[in-house]
Amino acid sequence: VSQSRYVKAAKPILVAFAFILAMSFQYLANRAFTFRSRQKISKELPRYSVAALLNYLITLLVVYVAIDFLLISDLLASIIASLLTAVSGYLLALLSVFKR
């Protein structure tokens, strides 16, 4: 069995780990610096998880519509989705996750 087969099999696990690590960092940075939250993490974390899921669904929808219906390139569709989720992520955090 070649090493590349192991690397190929490990990719989904590594991507999931990187995603969880990035989302954790983003939550903690927003909590500490952007919103300076003092709320209990046990109350914020479920709301943050829902907001992250909503942003993921927005990304899927925007990319799907942009590529399959508007015939926009993959790269441009990803850029548009990233910009929209940056705005929606901030608004969700402001209005729900870190709401005082």
C-alpha cells in the first residue's frame, strides 16, 4: 500500500480537523476582541454553531446558484459566497451569538 493512499484517506479527517480548529479560533477571537463578550460560553456556543451552519448553507446555496444557473466561474462564485458569509456571519454574531 502506497503512502499516497493513506494521505488520500486522511484528507477528509484533516479537513474536518482544520475546519473545527478554524471555527474554534474564530469564535474565541470574536468573543475576546470583536464583541468582548462576558456571557457564558455554554449559552454562546450553541448559537454560534447554528450561525456557522447557516453560513455554510448560505455558501452552498450561493455557489450552487452562481455556478449552475448564473454560469459564473467557480472562483468568482466562491468569492461572492465568502463576501456574503462575512457579512451574514458578522450580523448573526452581533444580533444572536454575542447579543447582550
